[in-house]
Amino acid sequence: MISKKLEKGDKVNFTRHISRQNILDFAQISEDHGDHHVTGEKLLAHGLLVATLPTKLGGDLNFIASNMYFEFVKGVYENETVTCVGHIDKIIEQSRRYKVWFSFNCYNEKKETVLKGTSSGMIWKI
């Protein structure tokens, strides 16, 4: 259920600080214990941990993705803050749902792109 009518051009955003504990917790959940994720002075975040930012944006809208494309541009390390901005590129209202196409860009505190991509899917009408 969405609280307002979505339109082409709408933007949504979310910011997350990536902590050492976030990375270690994700390593446990994903069972990806690569050395670069679990040892050393500064841990590298899993790409899919960073990809939870655009999925969080979709979750806020009850968006059900049928596909997602990610381009991992730059690594994210512990104690970095990442902001994701999602842009609605296209939306088609149908009788029981909205078909939606998103693009998104995630960037670090230096405004460098770390992840970008697209997704399409639908939102049920309630």
C-alpha cells in the first residue's frame, strides 16, 4: 500500500551508516566469510549488503521486484555512510496494480557513486 499516488519523476532516498558489526552480521547471514569481509583493520562491505539500500526503498513502497540490475562501482568500507536515491522512471497504472520502473544511485560521503542500477516490478493496489 502506498500513501500517495506515485508519479514518473518522483524520488525516494535512504541513508545508512555501514558499521563493522553490520558487515560481520551480514557475513553470518550470507555465509560469505571472505577475508576482506571479516579480517583486517578496515572491513569491506559485501556488495549485497550495500544493495540492501535500494531494496529498502522498494520495501517502503511495497514494491515487488521482478528484476534488479546492480553495477558495483566502488567498494564500501566500515564506517562509511551511503545514501541511495531512487528515481521512478516509468509507472503504468493498471486495474489491480502499478507497473513501476526504477533507477537508483548510491553514493558515499564524498559523493562518489558506489552502486547504481535499475529495477522493475509492481505495487499492488489496495
